[in-house]
Amino acid sequence: MTEGTGVPLAAYQILAAVLFTIGVVGVLVRRSALVVFMSIELMLNAVNLSFVAFSREHGSLDGHIFVFFVMAVAAAEVAVGLAILVAIFRNRETANVDDVRLLKG
Amino acid sequence: MSLSLLWLVPVLPLFGAIVNGLGAGRIPRRVVSAIGTGTVGLAFVIAVGCFLRLAQLPAEERIFLQTLYDWIDSGDFSVPIRLALDPLSGVMMLVVTGVGFLIHVYSTGYMGHEKAYGRYFAYLNLFTFSMLMLVLADNFLLLFFGWEAVGLCSFLLIGYWYQRPSAAKAGLKAFVTNRVGDWGFMIGIFLVFVTFGTLDFGRVFAEAPGRLAIGSGLATAIALFLFIGAIGKSAQLPLHVWLPDAMEGPTPVSALIHAATMVTAGVYMVARCHILYTLAPAALGVVAAIGAATVLFAATVALTQKDIKRVLAYSTVSQLGYMFLALGVGAYTAGIFHLMTHAFFKALLFLGSGSVIHALSGEQDMDRMGGLKKHLPRTHLTMLIGTLAIAGVFPLAGFFSKDEILWHAWENGGPLLWGVGLTGAFLTAFYMFRLYFMTFHGQERLTHEAKHHLHESPNSMTIPLLLLAVLSVIGGWINIPLVRGGQILGAWLEPVFADIAHVTGGAAHHAAGEVTGSHATPEITLMVISLVVALAGIYLAHRFYVVDPGAPKRIADRVHGLYTLLRDKYRVDELYDAILLGPIVRGSVRLWQGFDVAVIDRTVNGVGRAVEKAAGELRLAQTGYVQMYAMVITLGTVIVLGVLALR
Amino acid sequence: MIEGFLFAMFAGIAVGCAVGVVFNRNPVHCALLLIGVLLAISGLFILLSASFLAALQVLVYAGAIMVLFLFVLMLLGTKGQTHLLTRGSAKGFGLLFAVLIFVEVLWVILSPSQENGALLRAAPIPEGFGSPASIGRVLYTVWLFPFEITSILLLVAVIGAVVLAKRKFG
């Protein structure tokens, strides 16, 4: 059994919030599709951190399990997303989010 | 031969109509003819059988009811499909099936070259069925069914050559005009129902004297509204306008429907409801007045018509007026008698004219006829007999029936009505012999085409003519006045009209045409007068159209205004157009443009356009930019988080 | 004491690299900086006694996912991006919404509640917390169904990726 230290739970949460916000900014503001993807990964990691911190606080492994699944799903998502990106790039020579707007109403 | 076969009489033609109707175009012509005429012929045989059977019953018991189906049965109100055979409907039934059969046979010859042969016979059979249902009906609703159905068949047959605009219009005119009459008829039926709670003839007529006071407003209303229906159906003033136009239909149709049977439905109806009319003397007076007015109106117009069928059409209107005149003065038997004889000689005249038209390859204008006596011997002979009959020459049928009416008009209606009838008789003799002379005598004014193809008609057409001619000769002998035992028809119909005596207290013998000594001298005098008048008419026609053919033109020029008024049938149609049809059509156009197009269409289209515009605006939200979508999601998250955070 | 220091260090690395990911022009630099973030977070996991997850983070996230990213980066080439940020006023709104989210989350975190005030690790944790054994014990019993489903999910992703990235059909 390890003893408590001086790092409050709040610190971890705030850190997670900061990372998440940075990720949101990246998603909304960057022009390159790849960087947008990476920002999404950033957001996911921030959430993972939050989960693990809570899990430690309550002494329950549920948070760990959740993070486990998040990682698995993130992997799948990245695979498919990058495949789509590659397909789009092959057709139109650009990785710009701005240029892909076929869904325009 | 049992009376229970009665139902076959209407059903056989119905069967023929269904078979010919469904198989039109696929069944060979011979089969169509066989079914078309055979069903009616067989119906006639059965009708005769039933009639004789009925006659074997004692006079007071001569009424046979046969229920076919419980049509409406709701609480106290029930309307079954029930046929009622009594002396009156028996006579009608024989006329319809007998004359109808002859006309069906004639049609096989006349319509032999038509493409839509099957359709014709289907309609004609359907009409026969409808008319029989009308005549054999036991209640007002069933009668009304037959009433409407014959109107429908009339429309279908008038517009048989519907590709011709004039024919289509004529059919429509007939139907619409009838509808106006039917409106009144329906109100009459409603009043009957409200007053009696039932539509059954037996019960209504039995309870009528008890429930309706003589001359009461209710009785008069019922009688008048029912009569409005008769005005429409039987082409009396002012709803006569459809009958001349109905000549657009094939000539056998004109013979059957617009001379012998359908137009007589009104007469039959009034005769059937005689008790209601006896209880409403004012209404009877109206009946007589309209009948008399129609007699003169139509007869004067007939003087100027050039189309052979038009003359006969106006003649029919005029003769129907005689029938209503008879009913209006309480001479119900006389009215039915004239109905019967008129069916014989008018059908004969129409079929004869059809034979002429057929021989002249479709020519109907009498100005282009003449001298046909030697070319069409059989047609000529039969037409002569028919013309003599309608002119009322002794001893042919028309003489007896018309005279009966004139006698009763004098007796019960007064000298004015008699005078009108007499004038009508003179005019009838004149214009009918004008027709005869212009067609068969005098110079030949045929077109080259017509002369080239001139030929007597085939047997299928001339044999019915001969049979009808025979009937026109002997038909009047079933009701000879002043001879003891001579009023066979009168005695036969007496049980039907006997209840009048209970209401009026002993005046029934007028209806039945009994003979007493005090009547003899005046009656014979009047008979002689009418005979003289008829002969005068014939003589005058002979002068004008054989001896001195230029005379009519000279007289017409002298009284040009009067002549054109008569030729244009008193411009009644134009009057109706101006005061009724014109405003209605203009009003409809205005409604269409002002409301349907401007308001409704604009609203509906406007809704569509509004949706389109809204969609156009909303579409702008779909920019296609993924990051914009992400931003909106983020905004949503912000809001949701805010709500949750502030809890 | 030392944990506080370690925490501060890892946190700083994470935030710094994160900012770099978002605001760097060259995508390859962004990828490498992201790996930095991932490693920093792995360190934080260790501080939180999540040893198994820390290892997974390095192996799967940094080791596989980011490598995939780099592959695609290489494939697509990194011709200079003319503009860094997206066009128009969207920039401002994006920033605004992000800041709003941060403010709200902060609000929730800092609202008085028994948990936040307490010092972490006041609660005693069992032996072997966060070890592969303990996770496995829970994963294959309570969470068996999601586990199996996730395997199917991965299969679907593989098939999807192959199909989408094929050069031609048939």
C-alpha cells in the first residue's frame, strides 16, 4: 500500500482540461487534416488521464478498463480515418480540410 | 303459366343487357340480335301469360305481389324490391314488352350497319328492364329507381353517336332537364314519407283519404311536386325542351323511349297516384292546364318544322299533353287509353319515318323528299294508317282515345279545355298530313344521291311496321263508348280507380267511362264535330301540300313574324339560355377564375413556394466544411456543459 | 514531495508539446511533438499507479498509432502548407468556444465538493493495483462482452482500412 502524496486530484483534472482545450483548438483551427487528427488524439489522451486519475482516487479499476477500451477504439479509428485521408488525397492532391466540401447543401 | 314467373319479365331484358354489354364487340352480331330481341320477346310472352292469369282472378282480387329482395329494412321503414301486378301495371307491362319487342326487331334492320351494335342493344335492353321496374314497382322508391334508370338509358341512347357534338349535347340536355323535374319528384317523395312514414303504394293510397284532407295544402304540395317530376319526364311545358333535341338519337330509340314508353312514365305515375290527385283538386287543375297548354304549344310549333323527326317529336309532346289533360279532368282511363293507342301509332310513325330516312340514306329534311309513294309501298301504306290514326279518323285507334278525352274534357273540364283539345285535334290532323303529303306525294325533291340509293326497307323493318299498323287500326276497339259492354279497357281498369268514388262520393263512373243514356247525344255530337275537324285539317293539308304547294310559302311570308316565332319554337331555348344557363356559366367562370385559380391555386402553390424558400435558407447551414460542423458541435457541448455546470 | 516535482515536470512537458502540436507548421514536427505528449502522459500514468496502462500507452499509442501517422505523413508528402490556420472568422470562434469549454470544466472541477479538496491518495489502494494481473482479472470476467466486441471492431477497422486505401477496385 502506498501512501498519499501532495498532488491533489484537482491538479490532474485541471491538467486534463488544459490538454483537452488545446486539442479542441487544434481541431477547430488547423487547416491540415492530419494535424486535426492529431488534435483529436490529444483530446482522447486528455480524457484518458482524467479517467486514470479518478480511478486512482476511488481505488477502482473501472477507469483503467475504460482507458483500455479507449485505446483500442482509438487505434481502430486512426486506421480507418487515415485510410480515408489517403483515398481523398489520391483523388484530389490536397490534405486541406477546406478543400473537401462535397457535402455542401 | 304461373304468376310467380312475373319476375322474369323485367329480369330477362336485364340479363340481355348484361350479356350484350359485357360481350360487346366480341359476340357475333347474330347472337347479339338474338339475345337482344329474344329476351324481350320472351318477356312479352311471359307478360301475356301473367296478364291472362291475372284476368282469371275475380275483379276485386286482381293484384299480385312478388317480393324479390328485402332492400331496405331499418326499424319501421322498409322498402323491399317488390313487383305489383294489377290491371294498370298489367296494361303498361304489355305495352312496354309488346311495342318494345317490335322495336327491338326493327332495330336489327335499322342499326344493322352500326359498329357499336352490341352497345346499342345492351342499352336498349337495359332501358326495357328499367321501364318495367318503373311500371311494376310497388313503392315510390322502386318507381324512382326505374324513373332515374330510364333517364340514364335515355341519355345513353340519345348520345349513342357521341362522337357527334350535337348528339352529346342533346343527351346532356335531356339528362339535366330531367334532373330538374326529378328534383321536384324527390321532394314529393320526401313529403310522402314524412306524411305517411312509408313509401309503399298499398299503404299510402289506403291511408291517404284518412290523413289528407281534400284540398289541403299538404295534399296539393305532394301532388304538385310529384307532378313536377312528370313535367320533366314527359316533356310538358316548361320542361319540354329536351324532347325535340333527343331526336339526335337513332330513330328506333325515338320510337321506343320518346314516344311509346319513357315519356309516358309521367302519365303512368299520375294515374298510379290518382288518389293523391283526387285529394288535391287544385293540383289536378294544374295538371289539366299544363296538359292543355302543351297541346297547343307543341302543335303550333309542329306546323313549321322541316325535319321529319322534329315534327313527330313535337307531335309527341302535344299528344302527351292530351294524356295529362285527360288525367287532369279525372278521366284516368281515357288517359291510359290514349297512352296505349299513342304508343301504337306513334311508334309506327317513328319507325316509318326511320324507314324513309333509311331509304334516303339518312335524309331527314322533308323539303328534300316527296313522291315516295311508289318507291316505298309498304312504308307508305303503314305511314298512312299511322297518320290517319293520330289524326283521329274513325274507326282507327286514335279516334276512340282522343274522343274519349275530348268528351271528358267537355263534361268535367268545361268548354275551354274542350276547345283547346279540339283546336289541337285540328292542328294535329293538319301537320301530320302535311308530313304525309310532303314525304309521299307531290313533286320529287330528292337529292341525286338519295335517289340513287332509294330502296324499300328490309323485312326486319317492314314487318314490325305492319304489325303496328294493325294495332293502330284495331287498338281503339277495346274501349268503344256508348256501346254496352264496349268499354273493355274501362271495365278492366275499374278496380284500380274505384277508390276515387269513396273520396268524391260517386263520381267514379266518370273515370271508368260507364255509359248511361243521358250521355249519348252530347257525346255523339262531339264525336261528329271532332271527326269533321279532323277531316278539315286533312283537306287543308292536301290543298297546301299537294294541290297548291306554293301556298305555305306565301302565307309564311305574309305573317313572317309569327312564322319565325313558331319555327324557332317560341324561342324557349334561347330564353332559358339567357336567364338561366348564361348567368350560371358566367358565374361559374367567375368563380373559377376569381376563387379557384386566384385563391386556392395561389395558396397551394404558395405553400409549395414557401417551403422551397425556407429550404433554400436552411440549406445554407450545410456548408460542407467539416470544421464548421465541428464548431457547431463544440458550441452544443458548451451549451450542454453550461446547463449541467449551473445545476 | 518528489511526486509533486515529477508531476510538474511531466505536466509541463505535456502542455508544451501539446501547444507545439497545434501551432507547428510542419506536420512531421507535429507528430513528433505528439509523441512527446504521449510519453509525458505515460509518465503521469506511472505516478498514478497505472503501470499496465503506462506500458500500453507507450507500446500502442506511441509505438503503433503514431507510427501509422508517420507512415501516412510520408506517403502524402509534406509540401509546405501555405496557410496554417483555417480561413476567416472561424479562427476566433474556435478559440472562443475552446476557452468557454475550459472555463466551464474549470468551474465544475473547482466547485466545492468533498473529493476535490482532499489530497490524492488518501484512499488506500489494494496490492497490485493497476498491474496486468488485476486488470486481466476484471477484464475477462466483468468486461468480457465489450472485450469481444472490441475485437470485432478491430477486425472491421482492418477491413475498412484495406478497402478504403486500395488503389483500384477489382
